[in-house]
Amino acid sequence: MKIYGFEMGRAFRNAWFVASVAMGTAIGIADCMLCVRQYRNIGEKALIQTWLGTDYQFAYNSLFYVLLPLIACLPYAGSCFTDMKSGYERNICVKTSRLSYMAAKAVSVAASGAASVAIPLLVNLFVCAGLYPNKLPDKLSFLYAGIIDCDMFPRLFALHPVGYCLVFTLLDAVFGGLLGLVAMCVARWSGSRFSTIMGPFALYVFTGVIFEGDGTGTWSAMDMVNPLQNVVVYRYQMVTMYVGVCIIPLLLIYMWHRRRDIL
Amino acid sequence: MKKWCIAMGCVLCLCAVIFWCGRIYSVNAAHTSEMVTYDVGETVDLEGIEIKCVEAHIFSVDEYKKNFNVGSVDVLYPNDKLLCACINVKNTGDTALGWSDVIDGMCQGFQSVTWGSAADPFATQSVNVFTSDDLAPGADQDIWFTTMLSNIAFSRHTWEHLDEEEFYFVPVLEPVQIQMKLDVQK
């Protein structure tokens, strides 16, 4: 178990984690500041209109969700490649089993990815909550994110907007963690730490554009994780995507590291 | 010294968080609900006019055509439905009101908990018959309003159980939103 604590410590006590969280938080704060500048009267807006996830007025929502893989992978996903190249993993694997090391690495990469995605969204929610009241969305004024019956969690959005924000924060955090695992896979074929981190980003943007669909159901992860739900997402599509993005990288990581000669 | 700085930083952060929690409480405590809901059959007084829902239906396209004797209906898909409400309007003021003012002042749309759609005043143009240019003081008139229920706006489960949904007619959005529960007849 010591290896898990050790890898977690490395994942969370590094400058890249701080930089990643700071980048996400800066996007959220910039969105919040722009809202405050535009709408000085608190009564005009509601929390659900100004939270980064459901604010469709400014470009920061798109910016955050396009950069999500970078925010998730920057903290620790690249360490898989650097540990391998520098020979650091050899020092670890003389004290613990190869499988334990890889499991600990996977857990810490996923945890740091999840945290670096969730923290900016939660900080933004906390800041916005102190500026705008938690009003229920009004469907007929058409000033709120258009989450209606065909979308996911419409009742939660209509009756408990903060609950909706928290559910999507959790989904995004899990997705951030899974992207970390994808980066661990990419490390097998990449030639640098940079390409290890950029691999999931390229995959995310490429599939996001290709699989956007025709408006009724989408396989684009980029659209699925965005709480704005610009495209209708069916629950089975989201579950399939999460399960797929979880199982395929884990399988590939296992197959690759099972026979790899570390020592 | 380093430990002292970290401790001070933590204390300051904690103070900021506590202050902000207080602010969240005060922002939400100052906010009051901006929606009034009227039950089925209740009369709503809208400063000069009184409105009351007489009947409400969900019609298929064929049923709508047959019921209102109209030739064509504007829908997205053939299996879409139409939500119709007959609203009785009574002029309680002492001056006559033009029909445009009456309709503008009493119809924003229809909504349920998870769906909302603006009413289309032109869709019922041929259905509503007005025998005078305006609504005289003390006079009343039944007016039909309708909106489209498109199947792509609903999940499959809701679409198959539309009769279990609660629909509301919304006459006014601001300053306080008013919604009147509809007794949709099956």
C-alpha cells in the first residue's frame, strides 16, 4: 500500500498540478468577472446562468471544455513516460511488484486528473454562488441553458440547479480521470512527455468534431461532458463512452506492462 | 518562519471561505421566489382582466384538424401533438381593451417542469372568432391558445406517458411569473 501513498504524493505535490488547477480556475474566474461586468445587478441573473458549466453567453465554457484533456493530463499523466525514460521506475520496481507500481500509477494519474478538472468547476460554483442567487431556471424566457426533457437530468436542472452542477462536476471529474488513463496508454507510443499529454487532447478534439452527430444523440465525448448539452445525449451513449474509455486503456496498459522488462 | 507563513495563509483562506459562505447565505436569503402557481379552475386577476382556463387538451394532428375544422397544421413531425387551452378572458376594467393588448398581456406560453414552449397566437387565428374590435368593459370571451408538443423535445418515457405530465399555462413572466395548472382532458 505504501506505493499508492507515494505515487499520490508525487501526483498532488507537484508544480504541474498547481499550474493545471490554476489554469482551470483562471478560466472560471475570468468568466465570473465578465458576468459581473456585464450584469452588475445581482437580481438580473441566476447562479445556473453564470456557472462556468452552464454559461453559454461567453466563450469560457467552450474554452474550458476544449482544454479539459490538457487540464486533466498536465498534472501527472506525463510522468508515466518520464519515469520510463529516466529509469526512475526501475528504482521503484526493485522495492515493489510491477503490477502494484502500475496500479498505483494508474490510480494517482486518474485521481490527479479528476481533481484538476473538479476543483476549478467547484471553485467557480462557490464564487458564483456568492454573487448570484440560486434561482430556478425559467424555461420561457429562453435565457438559460436549454436543458429540456430530452436532455439528461432535466428534472434536476429544473428543480435543483446546484445538484445539476454537482452531478456534472462529478461526471467531468471522472472523465478527467479516464483521460489520464488514456494518456498512460499513449505513453507507450509517444516520443516525449509533451506528446503523451497532447495525445488524449488530439483524440478528444478529433472525435469530438467527427462524432458530433445530427442533433439527436451524439458519440462526441466533447459534447457529452459539457453541462450545456448543446447536442442531445442519450444515457446509454454516455454510459457506453465512459465504460469504453475506462476499459480499453486499462486493458492496453495491462497488456503492455504485463511483459515489459522494467529491470 | 515557513510553518508560520503556511499557518497564516491557511487561517486567511479559512476566513475568506467563511466570509464567502455568509455572503452565499445572504444573497439567497434576500432572494424570494418569483413564481405564483394557480390550481386548476382558479381565476387569475391580471390588472384589468380576469382569466380562467375553461378546458385543455392534447390533440394529435388529426384530432386537432377534426376538432377545430382546420385544413393544415404546422408541426415538425407527423406524430407531433398539440397542447391547446381555452382561456376565458373578462375585462374587469372600465375601458375597452384592444385584442392585441389582451392577447399580449395574457399569454407567454406553456410549460411543464422539464419543458417550455411559447404559444403561437397565429396558429389559432382561424379558430378564435372575435365579433367586435375590442373587449368591452364587463364583457368576456373564450380564446384558444396552442403550442406544439414535438416528440424530439421529450424523452421516450415522457412522450409515452404525456397524460401523466402536469402542464401549465403561463400568462405573465415578469415581474412575477404566473402559471396556471391545466386539467388536460384525455
